[in-house]
Amino acid sequence: MKVETILCMNTGDGESSYANNSLVQELATRRVLPILRYAIKGIANQDILFKDECFKIADMGCSSGKNTLLVVSSIIDIVYEMYTKNNREAPAFQVCLNDLYGNDFNHLFKLMPDFYAKIRKGKKENFGPCFVSAVPGSFYTRLFPEQSLHIVYSSYSVQWLSQVPQGLGENKLNLYITKTSPPKVIQAYQQQFHWDFTTFLKMRSKEIVPGGKMVLAFPARSINDPTSDDCCSLWELLAQSLLDMAKKGLVQQSDIMSFNMPFYYPCEGEVRKLIKNQGSFSLDKLNVFQVNWDPYDTDYTSIKDSSESSYIHGKNAARIIRAVAEPFLKSHFGSSMIKELFEKYEEHLAKHLVNKKTRHFTIAISMTKKVNNIDIVGLCDLECDMASAD
Ligand SMILES: C[S@@+](CC[C@H](N)C(=O)[O-])C[C@H]1O[C@@H](n2cnc3c(N)ncnc32)[C@H](O)[C@@H]1O
């Protein structure tokens, strides 16, 4: 099943909206900002930054909410700073916000006046202009002209697959990989991710200028084992909540059997290998970090929650997952049981956190588009060697 016409995050700015329940992704984005700075500095060092009069940025899987504009305004600030430092006239900016067709672009557009005011703040009269546009479509296809982008950013999006993998019939009542999933199921998920991630790299390699950058952050797993708790537990607990619904007659067991989530949490080794095998980008930096399931919980020392706090943490963690998974769940199970499903989920999450404080694990990477398929870092070394030989 293709997901591009079904998938979206909860729209609007209501209680269950993605816009109001994306603190996990915001915290991840804040951790990625130093990597973005590093990447843009890299472009400046290659002089690519100063070649064109318009600096072109794309955010792939931007969704709707302030995370999108936080990233874009940070990129603009850093680029502007690099130009000023180098005594150059600031460029125009073109910002392309990509997501699937069901994304709430209208909500994003309403945030534009504040965004335009924010990016102008503290800058000289000659700043800009900045042209923002929406680019609806799947990032597993071509979305931009050849060699037209200077930097591509994507956060918490490339884990979403282009389709639910085929051959998951034996995954029984599970929604994703679990310790009981047969190897066939794990392979199906892995193959789909490998195909999709490679396609994503191929598409972007055509669209990014040589020497341009791509910065990606996505949920992942901390160890090689694809049944690792940090990628599976959240979804095992959601599967248990669906089974509770089935026991009450609110969901058919057969509907759970035929349902699987279209995402995959890779490990570091897999990501490194896929980038190397695809061949268009050189990997400059790879960082990993964790965010608590309840992003309002700032305790990173405990390995369990106390029973009093676990109730709150369960509630907050469930809201984050609901904002992301509700439309996809509704498309399969209908909407009547959603509220009760997530109440059950809060309980399961709270119980889990009393015993074990599992966290979201994130991989953040910065890559450079190779020049004529040659590693640009290698190319610079060569130029330096030739200069010193002269
Ligand atoms: C969890 S949200 C992340 C949003 C935002 N980048 C952030 O960090 O808050 C993931 C987004 O990726 C989008 N997405 C998933 N698959 C996609 C695809 N193939 N093409 C474009 N967008 C996609 C989803 O629609 C969703 O809006």
C-alpha cells in the first residue's frame, strides 16, 4: 500500500495537532543546529556559498508547525552571518517546504508573517528578499530542477517508507518489528528502507549543487539488533492497546492482523553503508542523541520513572505519538475508537516507564554532494597538494 496519499500528521493547532505536540522533534532539531552550522560553514569554505545570487534551501517532510520555521530561520541566520563575515552582499533566499499532499500547508502559511518579521530582525536594510513556496509531493521522487539546491534539510521524516513493506503476513498482531517477528518480516522492513533511502539519496543527488550539503535527522535504533527496545517498545505498547480495544469489541482482530506501520528505524551501520553504496555523497559528520519519550521530562539519569511521575510521562508520550500516528490509524480502523485507544496507550506507556525508561534514539548526519562523483574533501586535499608542489 502506497502511503503518499494517506500519510499526514494531525492537522490544525488543536489539542491533538502535530503543531502542538512536536516537542520531541523540536528538541531533536535544536540538537541538530550545530551540525547545520558546521555544514553551512563547509559550503562557505568551498566558496559555493558565494557563487549564486540566490541561496536555495529545501526542507523535506516539513509538516506544519513552528519546528519547520525554526530550522529555516536558523539556516538563513547562519548563511547571512557567513556572508557578512566575508564582506559579501547578502543573497536572496529561496525556501522550498516539501511534504505530502495531505500536509496542513495552510497552517504553515499562517505562521509566515511572524516568520518574515523574525528573519529580518537584527539584519541590515539590504537583507533578502526571501521567497517561500510549498512543494507538495513524495521526496522519493524528483521535486526540484537539476543542481538547484544549496542545502537540503530533513528532520524526523526519512524513517517514513514509501509503502508498507510487502510480505508482512506473518507479523500477526504486531504493528512493527518485535522480538516475535519472523526473520522474513524484519527483512521486508529492511529491504524497503534500503530501497527508499537509496532512492532518496539518488533524487537529492540530482537536485543539490556539487559541494552542496544535506543534513538529516531521524529516529533510529542504538544497536544492530532490529528488535531493540528503543525502536520497538513504543509500537509494541500501541499494539497491546489495540488488542485491549479488540477485547472490548471495538476493533476486529483481523484488522490488527492486516495492519503494519510504514516506517523503519535503522542503525548507524546501515545508514553509513547505504550512503557509501549509493555513492553520491560523502558523509562528513554523524552524531547520535536521545530524547525522553515525554519530552517535558528533563531527567536523563534515571533508568525508571517513579510511579507518580510515570502517569504524567505516559500521558505526554502518548500525545506525541497520537499527533504522528492518528491519521494513519484512522485510515485503517476508523475514528470512533481513537480517543479510547490513546487512553489505553497512556496507561501502557506509564506502566512501562515505571520499569524501564526507554528513550527515542536519533541519528543526525551531515553529507556533501560529491563533485563529479569525487569526494570534495579529497578534491581539496589534492588542490592543496598541487599548490604546495608549485
Ligand atoms: C514527524 S513529521 C516531521 C516534521 C518536521 N520535519 C519536524 O521535525 O517537526 C514527518 C513528516 O514527514 C512527512 N513525510 C513522510 N513521508 C514523506 C514523503 N515520502 N515525502 C514527503 N514528506 C513525507 C510526513 O507527512 C510528515 O509531515
